[in-house]
Amino acid sequence: MRILILEDETILAISMQEFLEDSGYEVEHYTHSGSAFDAIYEKPFDLLLLDVKVSGEQNGFELLSSLRSADICTPAIFITSLTDIEDLTQGYACGGCDYIRKPFDLAELKLRVEQVIKLHCFGSSDTIIELLFDYKYDTQKMQLSLNDSVIYLGKTETKILELLIKQRGSVVSYEMFWEEVWGEWIDPTNIRVQVGNLRKKLEHDFIKNIRGVGYTIDL
């Protein structure tokens, strides 16, 4: 899971980034709205954490409005010291999913992040995603299980599985694996090896190989 933070308070941004990375997320931090805008166009993110009053031609509200106008639907949470109901209304009106007022506890941030990701990335408010052959994936614990027995996966295997779950019913191409799992070009042979390692841990393999294209799992 890749998160973008747009925040120009350095100490707060570093605290958020380190806390979320310790929680298993990949995090990129930007202080300028223009740099954040460019990054969002260049690579996929699962969540945007946007301060409102930032340097750049656009503030956080305007940045998200521009993204929504361009049909970029990445969920976003505003993090700001603004407290007026007019600001809250504007945050939701321009496409925000949630609104956290400063100062806040990092534990609260984690809860809000988990909730938005579950709703928008996995398409369900439940923490448990049911898969074929009675497999279940816990989006909060990031654990795959079969008949209540946990199947232990490596970090890369977990990222691969989460991407397949988010895109279930569709084919995940090698290009999507490059962008969302590794963040850079990877030899397709290495991707096949990693997916193969994951499939070896499944008693009933629910991952389908679409030869020459990528992989998929059924709804």
C-alpha cells in the first residue's frame, strides 16, 4: 500500500511517515502541491493525506479538485488546522473521504487510514475479505487464512496478494506489478518467481495465470 503525504510541517510529516512505514505502508512525502500533483500523475497511490495550507499554486482543496476533474479517484484524507464548518464542507465537496483536525494522535491517523483503505481499495467496510476455497484475507492484520489457520506470507507476497484482491475479477498486468509492488521495472521472470512462491503456499490455488499478460483471481 502506497500513501502520499502532502504536509509542509517537517516534524509532523516525518512523524507521520515513520509511523505509517512502521505499520507496513510505503510512504512518500511532499511539501509542495505542484510536486505532489506531478507524483500522483507519475505513479499510483492507494491514499492521499493532504494538508490544506501548503506552498504551491494550489492548496490541498484545489489540488484534490483538480485530480477529481481529471478522473483520478484515489481516496484522500485532509489533515489541517482549519476548524470552520465551511472548511469541513469544502473538504468533502471537493472529493475528500475524511477530515482530521490538528493536533491529532498518530493512533487516530492509523485508524482513519485503515478505514478509508478498506472502504475504497477492497470495496468493503468489513475487515475480512472472503476468497475462493474458503480462504479469507484480513485487511487490518494483513493476514491470509484458511479454516482459521494463518498462512504466513513474506512482505512482497503480501503486496502481490493485496494487489490481486483489489483488482479481483480483472487481470493484473506485469506493468501494474512493477508500479504498485516494486515501484520500478522488474524482470517479468522475477515477478513470476514471486507469484510462484505465493502460490506454493496455497493448498488450493486461486490465482490464475493469464499467459503473457499477468495474473488474476475471480470474484
